[in-house]
Amino acid sequence: MKKRAGVVGGSAGRSKRREIAAPMVFPPVSDEILVQIMIRLPVKSLLRFKCVCRAWRSLISEPFFVEFHLQQQSLRDPRILLLACAGDVGELCLESLVDDAGRLDRKMSAVPVESILTPSCNGLILIHRDYSQCIYVFNVATRKLLTLPDCSPALHVNLGLGYEFLAKKYKVVRLFYNREGDAHLRCEIFTLGSGEWRFIGDVPYKLDVRGFPASVNGALYWLTNSEYHLNKSEVIISFVLLEERFKVIPHPKFCSGENRRYMLLWEFRGDLYLQDSSGKPVMHLWVLKDPGEGIWVKNYTINLQRSGYALHDIPYVKPVSICRNGRIYFSLFGRLFYYDPRTKTFEGVLLDLALCEILFPYVESLVPLGKETKVIAE
């Protein structure tokens, strides 16, 4: 006798029969819904999904998908990139800032000791060594590393990475002196996708090249050196990537004094911030609302004396990130803490690291670096 479909026959004398559950059939997902789901996923998952099928691999590699994914990731609180020292090798770690427990994602790539890392631009960072001609562009999430062509020998190199929106190109801007004591600060540019550096000329301003420029909306920003730049009214200098020229932008009136060594420019969520720690123990954070009109707004006034740190340490407190809940993260000598503007209190974050350098905010991205790249193993 034939068995009925969907029924399993038992042994002789067994009266009970077990039904086989029919497999669930899900309705097809439209391309629009699939894109909306996938742009919310972390880069690590998307890299795995490239192996599912050719259609997914093609979708994840499309420029529009890379852009939408970056926009979605930028809506979240950025992670903080740390450089933790372990033996003879520096290890990159991530702190996601989803809580204050100091949890770290240690599955990052190692970089050589004494490497200099520049602030992130759309998930890309620059890695180089002072006095070295070797410069690398590194996508932290995809682990893709691009080695740039050798540049001219130089001293006291200052690097910045920015994105030119109209051309959709990333540009590395390199400021340098040819030799010790050279009075002329020079500039050259490398556009990702090109094959060589382009010399722009001498920089018409005495810039403070001890730190890094802030990369904001297609321009890089530096402070002038208050000791060597003679025109005290020229404080903030921008380099517009589209025009490839330097120019002065308006600044808050207090900047014209001699306290520029207590000031710092930094980027957060597409805005240019100016930190003023000259009136210790009070720190002021200004944001540039209108570059054309030079409108600056003071967003925060913070009494750092409540942080518990010594008064002589306060000028070295560096803002790191601002979260969606309003908390501002600061670093000081490898320690991370945050300020809550609602309660006006400070809290420390316990990092499970013996020695570390707190670097800058970082957003995951799929931004490609070109064909001449290699993948850094975990």
C-alpha cells in the first residue's frame, strides 16, 4: 500500500503517525528593501555576504551602495580608534561607545611602532612615519591598504586626507620642509586613483604643523603658528580641495591673541570645531556655522576643574567625540573620560589596556582604495 504524502509510516503495530512540516516559503524581497536592510549592516557582515552570490557581490561593490552605507553608518555614534602598545608591535583597537564599560574590539590589524596616524575621513586613515617617504592609506573596516608612490624627501611632514565631493575623489595633502631650518613650507597632493604626487607650491602662511588638519566638507583647516606668522589677524587657514589653494577664513575675536597654543581644530559630524583651553580651567567649544560669513557659535563651556585632574594638565585635555546623547568624550595621557552637559559631571572609562593612545573618531565604510591594494590579515 502506498504511503500518503506528508506522512511517515511507523513500525508494525504503531498507530500514531507524525506529520512532516512543509518547508516555509518566504516571499521574494524587493531590491529596494534588500538595499535598506544591507546598508544598516556592519562592514564585516557585508564582506561575507559578497560570497553569497554574484548579484550581492555586485550590489555591495556599487558606488551608490558604498555611499548609502556610509551615510547610514554616519548617523550612529562613531567608534573611537585606539593605538594600544603590546611588546614591539602597536595594535589597533576599537571602542564602540555603545556603553561605558570600556569594551574593545581587538580584532584589528597591527601597525609598526612609531607610526603616525591621521584622523579618519570616511573610514580611511593615513599611516606614515616622520622623515619617511612611505605613506599608506588604510581602510580600517575592510583592512585594505594602499601604498602611495614615494614622495620627495622632507622633514617635519604634515599630512591630511580629504574628500572632494564634486569629483568624488580622495586627496592626500602633504606639507613639508626640504631641510632643517628651511623657511619655506611646501605642499604637494596625491589624488587616489592617480599615479603620482603633484607639487602645488609654497604655502603662503606659517602654519602650525605640530598636529593634524581638520578635514571638513571638502576642505582642510590649520591654525597659523602664533610665533612665526607675522599677521596676527590670520588665524585659521583652509585648503579647499576643489580649488587647491589656501585662504584665510574668519575666526572668533578671541583667537587673535597669543594663546593659540591652547587651541585645537577638529571635525565632528561634518562640522568644524574650535577648542579654546586658554582660559584654564574653563574650556570653550565653538562650531563654525557659516564659513562664508564667518559665523561661529559657542556650543559648550566646560569647567574642567570638576574632572579631578591637576590644573597644569588641563590644557592637554583633548576632545575626542560627541555622542548623540550629548556626552563629550575627552582624552588625557591615555585615559578616556566623558562629560555629561546635562548633569555637568565627569566619568572615567576603564580601558582594559596597559598603554594606549586615544586617537580619533572612526566610522566604518566600504570606500574602495583602488586595484593596487592588499588585505591586512587579522
